[in-house]
Amino acid sequence: MALLIAVASGCLALYFVLDVVGSITEFLEDVAASAGVSNAVLSVLVRSLGVAIMAKLASDICKDSGMATASTGAELAGSAAILYIALPIMRTVFQMIKGLI
């Protein structure tokens, strides 16, 4: 029962935070536009941040319920998802380095 309450309260808090996230996204878009950063880079950054937050939340829920192995698995899955999201940028960076050599 406690786990259900913890998950429900976490989802409720996340719902209220989404409004704040919209403001943060607008701010990041303004900063990226003034710095000349591509929207693709900003998109990868925001997606990675979202995955990291969700993986941390899942990990903490697993730790609180006494499932340390599942917690480690959630963290590993989050890290793998972030690497997958960042692959296009990593590929571009490697091509740029290859072009310089």
C-alpha cells in the first residue's frame, strides 16, 4: 500500500512540475537561439534530461521497496537510453573529428 501511495504522489508531483518544465524549455530555446545552438542539440539535451529524471525516479522507488537489483537495472536502462538518444550527436562529432584528421 505504501508503494502505491509513493507512486501516486510521485505521479501527482510530476504532473504539477510539467507546467514548470514548459517554462524551462522556453528559456532553453531562447538561450539556444541566442547562442546559435541547433534545435537538434537542444532536443537531445531535453530528452536526455527527461530520461535521467525518470530513471532516477524508478531507481528510487525500487530502492524504497527493497529491490536493490531492480534499482541498479533501472539506472542501467536509463544510462543506455541516454546513450541511444545521444548517438546522432556523437556520430556528428566523430565525423567532424575524422574530417580534421
